[in-house]
Amino acid sequence: ESQVRFDFDGKIIPRGTEIHPDKGLHHHGEEPSAAGYTIEELFILSRSAIQRQREIALETLVHITQRARHGLYRKHVQQPMLQLLLDSGESPYSALIPLL
């Protein structure tokens, strides 16, 4: 199953929605032809070397969190959004933390 994709305001972009590339919602991720970003892609973008990309990713995650608190994703996402955010943001190095 494909993951939910979001615009920069935290709104879900339905599959197949045509969005012009000048909106900045197309990227070089796993599905470059699909507009919007998955939560995982936003976490990756939040670690960019480019400050503005980090800012955009974090701002978008804030919008998603705010919308989730108001229950706006309940009919679109089966897993609780907070758990999805926590799972998606897990660092690949988190398994090493107990060893440090």
C-alpha cells in the first residue's frame, strides 16, 4: 500500500492529483512523479545540509501534527498519526543509543 503524501500545509494529497511542479511538491524520493511528501521523506528532508529545506520539512511536520490533533486524518490514515510520526522519525542509529 502506498503511503499518504502531504503538501506543505499538512493537507493530504490524494493519489493521482495533478499538481504543477512549480509548487515545489515534486522531489527525487522514492516516487518522484507523485506530488507531496511522505512523513518519512519529510524526516529525511529535515536532515538536509540546506537550512531552508530543514525548515520546510519541520514546518510541514508541525502542520501535520496540528491537523492530527484535530482528528483531520482519521478517515485517511489507519494507524494513529502520533504513532506514525514517532515510527517515521526513528533514527537508523537509534538501536546504537543503548550502547553509547
